[in-house]
Amino acid sequence: MLYLIPTPLAPDAAASSVVPIIAELVKNTPYFFVEELRTARRFISSLKTGVVIDELVFWELNKDSDPQKVLKQIKFLKTNGHSAIVLSEAGCPGIADPGAVAVKFAHQVGLPVNALPGPNSMVLTLMGSGFNGQAFTFNGYLPVGNPGRVAKLKELEKELYRTNTTQLFMETPYRNMQLFESMMQALAPETLVCVGANLTAPDQILITKPVKEWKKDLPKLHKIPAIFAIGLFN
Amino acid sequence: MLYLIPTPLAPDAAASSVVPIIAELVKNTPYFFVEELRTARRFISSLKTGVVIDELVFWELNKDSDPQKVLKQIKFLKTNGHSAIVLSEAGCPGIADPGAVAVKFAHQVGLPVNALPGPNSMVLTLMGSGFNGQAFTFNGYLPVGNPGRVAKLKELEKELYRTNTTQLFMETPYRNMQLFESMMQALAPETLVCVGANLTAPDQILITKPVKEWKKDLPKLHKIPAIFAIGLFN
């Protein structure tokens, strides 16, 4: 079995992020695909399961991983009837995070896949937005810099008003303010923007208001993980 | 505060579905917006917090709710400094489920909103699919009946190959097989289909394979909650 296990988005957020069965799975699974070794060790040790971390096998799985090596590891699990856990640095493996390549090979060689519930910043933002949750698109990263970014934002806004499909997108945290300023420039004053930032942390932001209200008091998002959404109140 | 709390997708799945802080919140919050009274009572009692269910206040919130009544309830919470919890029948409030109307009013009157992590069948399917998780669209329900359904499926497939945006969609469970048969008819033999059905239950299906492989052995999905995705292995 290949278990896909979400990890907390914020420090000390285990109580709001980790379902009980995860400690049990970690206790009984010796192989781990991990995006980042240090974070993975810290997460496993935070579960206080009593496992000896130095006895576990860690395989790094990130954008630099050689797919052929991952395929060999998946085949090893399948052949020997072993299970492994996939951990990304924060949030859900495979969703705007590495992990999908291991899942692909698992399906191809017939190793069963199981995904566990947990924190996902897109879902938390969508739930908390009040926007249409019957139809939504996560657009990932928008073009960096203008005029590309403003043009893309205008395109998403047009699509929103045409189809009432909630549009979600993000940026690397240290460029959040540039993106937010482009949103203020590109979007109509009445367009509703939801910001989901530092989610599950005590100082999280999860607020929807029109562009013209955001403009009065820009949120401080520099280097803070954030998801942005535009949508309609139905 | 308006807390949006996901509920388990399958019976007896609390250990894989409910983060620990939820019991604490339920214990300390007397007001509940609920999609269905019976399921909400059962969920609350399953948490074994010791709260007396008959002392809680339940406000039904579903597609038949009068928005003006919901607005009054939200204003009551805001004015009196009270918190409430929103519970849908299964999964995340506000995502292909009622709840968004309460969230909308909360933002409008300035009642803070907090969304808790938990099971979401779209996210579980996307994680388990191996498809692109950097760009995806949840299309909700497709047109019922043909030629509309087949045409929409062909349109989604075209969009997938054009943009590598994973396309997710669903159907009411008793029409799953009609949808699945339309997929087998509309989609190219090599197109990859992921089925996420009965997720978090012991007999869940979470499998990706090409249409031509699914055709050899159609999954039994009649009346089983399911999410479908088409996507690419990158």
C-alpha cells in the first residue's frame, strides 16, 4: 500500500491537522517518501509513537528526484509486499506538491493507493470563502510579473462572471504582495476576494471582502503561505 | 466565530476523518447549523464529549433554508458574541454541500470564519489519482442524459489535453453507472480515469487506469458515493 499522508500547514497545529489513524500508520510503516528529510523527521517524532526514526528508510521525493529511481522503489514495495508513506513538507502530497510521480508508478505496477484526510489550504480557503463550491478551479501559480499577471487575473475574473466557477490561485510567499497589488489593480472594485493565509495557525487570515474594501487596508502577506480566491456570493 | 467542520464520509471512519480539536470545539459550542438533524446528532454523539445533545441549538441549513432566517441567526451570533458550528451531512461544508450561505453572511456582518481540516472526496481523489495537482477543476455535476453528457465529457477531455488541468466531476450516486458508461463511450481508450469511491471506507476504490482497462471490468458504483477524474501522468 502507498499511503498519502497530509502534514500540518503550521507549527504546533497537530491537534487541528492530524487524524488519529495517522500515528498508527506511521508506527507500522518502515518506508517513507519524503519531500524534505528534516521536516519529515520532525513530523514523525511529533506523533510520539515510539518509533525509532533512525530505523526508518527515507527516500527523498522532490522535483529533483530521478523518476527511474522512484519506479524501482515502488517495484521493490510491490514485489516484497511492503507499504510506504508519502509525506510532503506541508499539506497534501500530490496537490501543488511532489508525490504524484510515486502515485503514478503505484497505479502502473498495481500497488494499491490510499489517501488520508488532512489539511489542504485550497479546500480550507474554499470552505471559508462563502463562494460557489459546486464548481471551482485551482489555477496554481499565475505568471510572474506584468503585464502577464494582470492579464491573467482579468481573464480569471471574466471566467468567474461568465460561469460562476470560483477561481483559486497562489504565489510563492515572498511574492505575495506583488500578486496582491496586481489583484487590486486588475480586478473590479466590487469583485469579491478571499484571502486564506497562515491557515490553521492562531493568527490565520480567512476573510472575504470586495476589492475596494481590501484596498483600504492591505493584509500583510509577505513570506506568509497564502491562497487567493475570487468568487461570487450566491 | 463560525466554525466549518467536516464530517466523516463513511460510517465508523472517525479515526481517519476527525482531527482531535473538533471534539473540543463541539464541547464548547452550543449553536449548530446542520444539513440534516439526524446525521448531525449522530456525529456529535460519536465524539463522546459528554455534551447533552438536547441542550444544543440546531438550525437546519440546506437548499430549502430561507436566507433571511440564516442572516438573522448569523446576526444573533455576532451581536451576542456567540460561536456556531456548520456541519454538512458528509464531508466539507460549503464544498458541493450547503453552508456557503452562512459563510457569506458571516463575512458580511463581520463574524470571523474558521475552517477545520477533514475529509474531502475531491481532494482524496486528486491526491490518489497521480494526476496534475498544480492545476485542476472541479466541475460538479455534469448534464444528466445524452447527448449532453457525452458532449460535456468530450469537452473536458479536450480541455485536459490542451492545458493539463485535471478535470474532476461527480453524479448523484444512483446515476453513477450511467455516467461511467457515458465516460467509456465518450473518452479515448488511452485517456486515464481515476475513480474515488466509498472513500475512507474499508472497501474504498481509488484507482487510476486507462479507459480501455476500465472497459474490461466496470467497477460496481451503483448508489456508491464517487468522484471521477480524468488527467495525465506527468
